[in-house]
Amino acid sequence: MRRSLLRAVAVGGGVGLLFFAAVFAVAYLTGVRETLGGPKVALVEIDGVILDSKEITDQFERHLQNPTVRAFLIRINSPGGGVAASQEIHEELLKVRRVHGKPVVASMGSLAASGGYYVASAADRILANPGTITGSIGVIMQIPNFGELLQKIGVRAVVIKSGTYKDLASATRELTTEERRILQSVLDDVHDQFIQAVAEGRKLERRRVEQLADGRIFSGRQAQELGLVDELGNFQDALARAGNLAGIPGRPAVTQIEKRRFSLLRLLTGWQLAEPWGLPGTSPSLTLAYLFHLP
């Protein structure tokens, strides 16, 4: 009788341990663990050329579902990238601040220029290292022209189109005067949007930003003197600032979502690394050239 009782207790204890182990494993794998503990700062890294916004904005959404996240820290190491992608990340950061009431701090690494700076301008505070390369407030469009090369090897393009400008920015011929005017007007409009975003984000007079928005780059120290950066400091300083803005005492805990890694299987089954840059319906040369980036 005693042995049976001990055996039953042992079996029950083993089943209980297995149950709690399974619950813990599920919680760990599904990310529930991120919601445990005290207040945290959500770390989102923007590293390299900004090709697509979805992965970054998905991270914002997931962090916002975590009740322990009190602030966001955006670590930027980027020369810029696609116009629309940079704008989408910028807009989502504004929503994090204005709709959800979470403070946002941008920490600049070695490089946070053009589209990288566009993203940073949406933050409550921007910190840069003295030697960070930033600025490059501008838009660039580069159109290759292989016309002469194709003529030399006996190749010519035959274009059939439904509209006068459907082959705008073709890589097989020179731009016409009117085509150049159209493209310049597009860049001027996007440049105007960039200037306006910086002026509003940094609370600077538009005229002042226009003086700085000629594509030039600045060191972190120069940017601070010009009002483009709030403070000089490293990643740890930015983390402390984010915790301070959120009212987190002491050194804040950090939560981060692991980035999706490249998978050959996803690529072969249709998963794309990024959406195309530029404007829908344009030629490849224009699509690949419509960028916020550091040349």
C-alpha cells in the first residue's frame, strides 16, 4: 500500500514537472517571456541600407503588444535607402510617440545619413557619437545610360509604349529636356517632404533646415551644434536616456526581437528580401535609383 502511494506521488510529480516544463517551453518559444518582469526598453536595430520597412514596423507592432515596454530605442547604422521605406518607418515611429505615448530615442552608430537621418528625426531625442557621419539631407536619382555601348556591339532597343513618358528614364537613350524636368520635379517634391519632416521633428525653422539640406554630411559633433542632434553619447547613454524618459529607475532592462535570418528555402518558395525601390510602373533604371542615401 505504501509503495503504491509513493509510486503514485512520484508519477504525479513527474507529470507535474513535465507539464510546467512544457508550459515554460511554449512561453519561451512564443515570446510570452518578453512580457514577464518589470518595465523595459524595446531595442530596434536599423542596420545597413533601408530596403524595406515591413520587418522594422512589424517589430514596433510586436513591442507595442508587450505591456512591459515603456520606451523605444532605435539604433541606426545606415547610409539611407529607399524613399518610401524610410518614410514608412518614420511615420510608424511618430505613431509610437503620439498614439501610444511611448518615448523614442535614436542612437546613431558609425553612420546615420540621409534615409537613416530621416528615420532618426521622428525620435524624441537623438544621440550621436562625436565621429558619427550623419546629415546628407537630400534625394538622389542616378540613371545609367548604356546607349553608346549597345550601339558598339550592334544591339538596339525597340520600345512600344502607350504613353509619351512610359519609358521615362530609359537606360538605352539620353533623357529629353522635358523628361529631365519631370524627374527633377519629382525629386524636388520628395526633397521638400524630407525638409519638412526634419523641420517638424527637430523643431527648427524651415529656412534653417533648407540651408543644411544640400546633401552635405556632418560629424556628430557638428550636427549637435547645428541642432540636428540633441546630445553626444554612445549606445549606453542612449539606453539610459530612454529609460529616463520612460521613468524607469536605474539601468533599464532591454527587450529585442530577433531578426529574421536569410533562408534559401523562403527565397525559393517566393519570400522576397525586399520590395522594389522607387515608383510603381517605372523603368528598372528609375526604380533602382530613387533613393534617400549617402552616395
